Amino acid sequence: MDWFTAPGYWPARLVFQRALAGVYLFAFIGAALQFRALIGARGMLPVPHYVRYVPFRRAPSLFQLRYGDGLFAACAWTGAALAAALAAGAGDAVPAGAAMAMWAMLWLLYLSIVNVGQTWYSFGWESLLLEVGFLAVFLGNARTGPPVLVLWLLRWVLFRVEFGAGLIKIRGDSCWRRLTCLYHHHETQPMPGPLSWFFHHLPKPLHRVECAANHVTQLVVPLFLFTPQPVASYAAGVIVATQLWLVLSGNFAWLNWLTITLALSAVDFTRFAGEPPAAASRPAPVWFVVLVCAVTVLVLVLSRHPVLNMVSRRQVMNRSFDPLHLVNTYGAFGTVSRVREEVVVEGTADRAPRADGDWREYGFRGKPGEVGRLPRQFAPYHLRLDWLMWFAALSPGYARDWFGPLVERLLAGDRDTLRLIRHNPFPDAPPRYVRALLYRYRFTTWRELRETGAWWHRTLVREYLPPTRLGGAARSEPE
């Protein structure tokens, strides 16, 4: 069955599988280290409460059958260990069926986490990892040739990621059409990185070039992924270069790295890797051919809704059309904020909460807080609480379900919650009151940075949450 496999793509498959396993590793480690405070049995949005009201058919998960913090931790760390093994090449050391089972286990474990993760796991890169992880199950290993159909399906995912994001921008904020969005984006993006200040201060003509290049990369270049080599490789190379630019300019969890991984699957490495090994040229077993063909038909059928969404004038971003996240729609930054607002959480040990009292600020790991602290690089690791704090500043509606529980846990000195925070200003005993203030942030100018050493300048906008205490009458919902 010469039509079924592409032996020359064995190095592309190897690079893709190792990189994908690395992304899985970050995802599982993040889940293991953060779940207790977020969705644990005593977390802000507990899984047991969620599965009580959401049926299995809407959110299939192992944790629908049984939940315990110990079981969740075991699943997350098992996923991390399995991902590390696959990244090290374990999938090529076993029969093809066993390798498929390993990839399927990774997908099942992460699907189980995402489907009970609620708002903490509502990001597009969760569905993207599941969609790509599902296809990886059917890519084979070193004992089989890479299936042509799966390689094409990976390009189809990459096309939808890039083209969908390009369409949502053109249809969305007018600044994308005027090429001015990047006057603001580096400053107002969810979690700036250590170089974001410098990107923001690039000359405005260069920002316009960035915008134009983004449109070309997302709306034109993806079309060439379906052309013969070496054109497809050049198109993939352009996408990789653009994603690396985004890696340098901000923190977007593993979105950029997973997009790079997808692009590498379209690159023809044969000029560097030489002739394929003999095993990659053997005919594929019939059961494998039938299975891959069935999966291909399934993906094509499920692609109907994402395609209709892309061509619709009411296009939506980052949506799954099936509970297994097999084929999804993607997109980012259909609108770009012109100003940055941040929720600053403070506590006090004073007996009565006075405006001029001894209020001390909680320091978060990734989101802007102290004006003199340069943003850090965390991606591909995903700081879920920090990301949701950005949404909370956009609108209190985004924080209605979890902000009150966050405040309660700070007032109780909950250790799992405090582990998510960089600086706890009350190391000996929890505060009596916690409040939240809304500030407007902007990057300082070159002159301000030289004179003050501050990367940010902030101005108080209003009170976000009044002083609140455990068991008190003060509100625990943001205004």
C-alpha cells in the first residue's frame, strides 16, 4: 500500500511526536501542581460539585465515575510520567499497537481533566492539545511508515488554527484592518513576558509591519500547506518563525509551542535525515489502514461545524463542537484592549478596615502587580489563576463563580491557594480583611524607567471588592 504511508516523513513524525509529548508534559505537571486550589474537593470550583449537575454525556471524564484528590493527582502524575517517557522515545521501543495505547492513554487522561476543569480549562489550547493528541494516536511509530492521511489531517488542524485566527481578526476589531492593534497589544495582552516592554516601545511603523505580516501569515501562508514540497515546508517555516516571535513577546501557555509542533509535521526533513529506515518502508498492517481510514472519515464529518463557523460572519473563537474535543474551532484576539486594568488583592490585619489602614498586597507569579517587577517568562507552563485574573479585570462577570471563593481561601490562609501566589504578605497568620482594587496599568516610558526603575505605572480606578472578612456581612462578589 504505497499510497498509505510516506516513509520520507519519518523524521517529521519523530520531531512532532517528541515535541507533542513535551507539551503534554507541561500540561500534566501544571494540572498536578495547581488542581487542589482550583478544582480539588476543597477548591474554588470543586469537581464533585460540578459532576453532580453535569452528566457524563456532556463532559465525559474518568472523574464522572469517581473523584478524589488522590485519584486526580495520580492521574496527573501518571500522565506526566507517560509524556516524559514518550518524549524520550519510549513509543518507538515498543510495538505499534502498544505505542498507540500509550498515546491514547495520554489523550484520555487529559480529556478527563479538561472536561471537569470548568472555567480554569476553558482556553483554546486545551481543545487544541486534545485534537492534536487524538490524531497522534494514529500516527504510528518507528515500526510503521507515517500514514499520509494523518499527516494531512495535522495540516488541516494547523490550517484551521491559523486561518481561523486570521479571519476573526479581520472580522473583529477595526484596528486589525487599520494595522494599529499592536500599538496596544504588547501592553494589554493577558500576561506580558520579559521582552513585552521592549516590543511595546518598537517604532509604530514596525508595529504596522507586524500587523500586516500577521495577516499574511494567517490568511495567505496556510493555503500553501497543501501544496507540493518544498513549498509546504517553506510555508511551515514561516509559521514557525511567526510563532517564535510570539513566544518572545508574551506568555500564551503552550499555544505557540503546539502550533510550532504542528508546523514541523509538514516539513520535509529528508535532505537532512537521509534515507528512511527499513521499518518505515514496510507495508502497514490491514487493521491499521482500516483504523486510520475510519478516523479520517470521522474527522472530515466532524469538520462541518468548524468550517461553517469559519465562513460565518458570526464566527466564534475557541469552541468545541463535540464533548471529546475531536474537531474544534480556534482564534485569538478578535478584539484588542486599548487600556490595561488589573485587579490588585490586598489584606489587612487591622481590627477595623480603614482606607488608610495597613493594607498589604498579594503578589502573583505572572500577572502584573508591583510596578518595579519585570514580567517573567512562564510559557509553556500555564498559570491558570493569573490568566483568570486578567479576565476578572475585563469584567466582574468573568470572576463571579471563583473570585469570592478565592478571597475566602486567602482569609482562611489556605495553603493550596497560597502556593499559587508568589508573595503572601501574611506568612504568620491570615489577614482579618481582604479587599480588591482596580488599577489602570501602562508601561513606563524609557525616561520613566531610567528615573524610577519601574516597568509599570498604575493609577487607581475604583474599588473592585469592598473589605471582606470570613463570616462577615461584607460582600464577597466583585462589583
